[in-house]
Amino acid sequence: MRVKTEEWRRFIPGVRMYKGMMTLFYNGEKLWEEMGFNGHPLVYDYGERESWEVIIILPGVEVIPELTFFDCSNIKKVIMADSVRRIEGSAFFTYCDGLEFIRLSRSLEFIGKDAFYGCVSLTSIFIPPSCREIDEYVFERCTKLIILGLPQNVELGEYVFQNTALIEASPIETDENGYYDRNDDEIVIQWIKSINNEEVFALHRACASYNPLPEIIHALVQRLGIKAMRMPNAIEITPSQYLAANPFTDISEKDIINRYILDSMGEV
């Protein structure tokens, strides 16, 4: 589910069906009592929170408070307006196990501790270059998380990607539960940031980047050949997979192939 810019203007806060899914249009209000995990929901009761399938963070919201969507087990998609700067700790903590898709704010600066801990259905995440810090344990136990777009300059806390498919695909040694040693954390961070650094993976980098540029992708495909779109990197992810999962672009593999064919025929 993608939201066009002009659509934001029509949204008002509240819960209603939108494109066939029960959707909360969130205006930044406090939804969880401040008592940590022993608190209780405000505004909406447990039953209402369990009914939400999509969360749309409305324009003007700058901060998603701590534990806001804790225990919202049926959320599948989260789409943020570009006004959001901070996601506080445990905002989508552990029981958001149906969460599959996140479109982060282009203005995001900070993601707090445990924010997406235990979102076991999440397979991809793309961090905008505005993000300066991702606190500890943010994506820990997101066991299916493998596709990642990550700026080089973002500061990562401890165990951000602990017990994920990304770590499982890495050369880092883990125990029987999929956890690596705390002493290996810096090695893990360096490895994650270097996955697509080699020149042979330039197309992977382009497709995984924030706001991929069509002309750059087309130029790389012209140079490398159309088969490069299906070439896996060290973690077995292809440029096509990065592009399909990237929430910051509407470019598709079909667009790339069509352009390549037309170029080959001299019609572009």
C-alpha cells in the first residue's frame, strides 16, 4: 500500500476501513499509559488495537511515543508521513508479529531502543540518510529480516540486528539460538555496512539506496547486462529484490527490462 502525496490532505484522525483494511490514521496522541509494559492502553481498548491492520502516521506528527503500538498483533503495514523525526523506544515492541511492511519518514533522525523488537514477519527495512542513530536491540528477533538499505553514516547501538535472517546469512558465528557474542558487535556492524560495497555490487547499491535514480539504474544495467538484475550478493539478495522491497521508489523490474529492450532496439 503506497500513499500518494495528494492523498495525505484527505486524511483525518481515527479508525476506519481504507482500501479494504482496518486502518488507524494516527495524529500523534498518547495511546499507552506510562508504566512500561505494565501500563495499559488509552483512547482505544485492547480489542480495538488488535483490529488494526494498517497504521498511517499523519502529516505533522514528529514523534511516535514509547510503546504506542505495543501489543498490536495484527498490524501488517506502517506508513509514515515525512514529518516524523523520532520513533521512541518499544514503539512497535514484540507483539507486532504480523508487521510486514514499513515506510519510514524521509526526515527520520532517531529510532529508540527495542522499537521493532520481535517483529517476526518483517523481511525488509530501508533507513533514510537523515537517520543519525539507531539505538540498541531495535530489530532484534526480527527473524525474517534480510533485505536492508542502510546509510553508511548512521550510528548503530548494540545488537541492532541480533537474531535476524541477515545475521544467519552472515559469516558471524552464532549459538544454537541464532545469537552472536557481544564482543563481535563491532565486527557485525562493519560487515553489515560492507555487504554491497564492492564495485561488482554497484547495481545492488543503487536499487537499495534511498530514492533510487532511474537513470543510474538504467546506466548500470546497460553496462552490466539485464542478467545483473538477478545476480545475488553474498547474502543471496538480488538487485530486483532490493528494488521490489524499496518503499522509496515506484521503479519496477518490468520498467528496467522494458527500457533495456528499447535501448537495445535503438528506440530510446
